[in-house]
Amino acid sequence: MEDSEHTLKLNLGEIFETSSKRPVLVMLQGQSIGLTVQLDKDQTVIGRGSMADLVIRDDIASRLHASIMRLISEDKCVEYYVNDLGSTNGTFLNGARITSNQLLQDGDKIKIGNHLMKFAMLDEFEAEFQERLHQMTQRDELTGLRSRRSLFADLDQMIKRAATDPSPQPVCVLMADLDFFKRVNDGRGHLIGSHTIRNVGHIIRDVLGSTDTAARYGGEEFLAYVKGTRKEGLKVAEEIRKKIESHPFPASTIDKSQTMHITISIGISAFPEDSRSALDLVQKADQSLYRAKLGGRNRTCVFDPELDKPDSFHQPIDASAIIYGPADAQ
């Protein structure tokens, strides 16, 4: 009998087996969009402070803003309530500001600051699906690095915390851009271009020792940060630049012996010397990157307030371009 005539026998018990649903919060709007949080405690506190169980990066939210409480009713049913913890700007349930404990129903929407989250009862498969969606917003599919939105959110939170410290840990921000990359796409094709961007991402990852401190900023641009002094940041940037310069990148999808060499330009800014704002640090790293490009490319430039100033040819980065940005580098 041909293989195509064989019928696969399935275990019907496995098909119809369902898992019990569990209560979760799904982030619908905000910097952690897609995040799914299991409500497995008697009380889950939400706020922007480090003491909250669910920390949201939101200046409109209070440090301890609201809580989700799990209560067992007299008939032994488990119920979940949302409660405002005296926040400055209030907690909203389905569009109405709450003034007391409110019972949650499957599908209810809770708004805290700029974040909108849904209370839902999901089985393990639905919860896994939501988590996969969240990971897609956190990572760049091509390189495996962080998404721009995800990395900037962490950088912003880290700089804000460090800025309150009288002796903050230094941090360097790196902005990098492949030189003359259009020639690769035009001359070798977009498939080779994509492979090249992927391989550059892997080199950056290997130098940094992690995929968590670098992002594909957009196209052939990259954003990263290094916990360390300006000197340490320069050392890391130069290691990235030299490894890319010397790396034999594949130049053909057919002939594996064909290779090519490309270069990268990098700009650096440092916290706290250059700024105490994450957005400003990214802008200043971008300005020094612009100088590296004008200076001949394949070089690293450290921010210099006398040399790196916005002009009509290179405008400051718009905050929304970093936080939201195009779909290919969120």
C-alpha cells in the first residue's frame, strides 16, 4: 500500500482534552504591548515603582497605582477585583473611573496612565499564543536583537533610575550605521542584504555578549548601550567596527566562495556627562554618528558638544521615531 493511502490514527482523548482557564492581564497598549501576566497571587500591584508586581514604564502612572485582588466568595467561587490605590490620575475600567473595588469580568479593559490592559481567562494554549505575540514585539526577527521600542524602553527606565543616584553607574549609548549599504542591496540583491544585516547583528551580539543590550534600529542601523565609562564604550564600539571590517560576508547565494567586505560607522554618547535623558543620549549618539559619516566613514566618533550640533541637514531625532518607529524595527 502506498504511504499516501495510510490513515493516521489520532488519540481522541488528547484532541478533546482541555486545560482549565487561568486569569491573566494582556497588555493592549503601552510600551509592553502584548505582555501577558498571570494573576497567580492574592494581590497583584501595578505601578511605575520598583515595588510593584507589574512595573509599567509610564510617567502618568503612580508608583503604586492599582491592584488586582483575588477573593473567594461565600459559595467558594474565585473572583477578581480591580482597586485604585489612591493614584494621582485614576484607574479606569471600561472607560469609567473607578471609586471602589470593581468586580472583573472576562474581557474587561483596565486603563492606567497610557497603558491599556485586558482582564481575560485564557487556557494554556491561548496564553502561549499571547506570549509569542509579545516576543515578536520584543525582538527583531532578522537579527535576533531587541526591537528598537523594547530596547529604548529599558534604556529610558535605567537612565531615569540612575539619574536619581548621587553616584550613578556610567552608561554609553551607541548608534551605528552600515556604510554604503545601498550598494550591497543594488549590486548583490536584497537577499544578500538581509543575510548581511543578520550577520552584522550576530557580530554585535557576540561583542556585547548578549542580545539584550542591542537593537536593530531600522534598515541597516543599530542601537546599543554599554554599562561603563566613555572609554569602555569606545573600546566596545571599536571592537565591533574592526570585526565587521575584517569579516568576509557572503556575496552570493549560489557561489559560497564569493565574499565581500563592508564597514560600519558608530557614534557614542555617555551618561551622565553628555545628558541625563535617554532620548537626548540617543540623539547625541546619532549626531556623533553623522560626524563619523561626514569624516569618511568606517570610524567611531564620541560626542563633542562643540562639533556635534543639529543643523538643517541633520535634524534631531523625533521621540516617536524611537518609541514607535516603522514596522521593520519597532
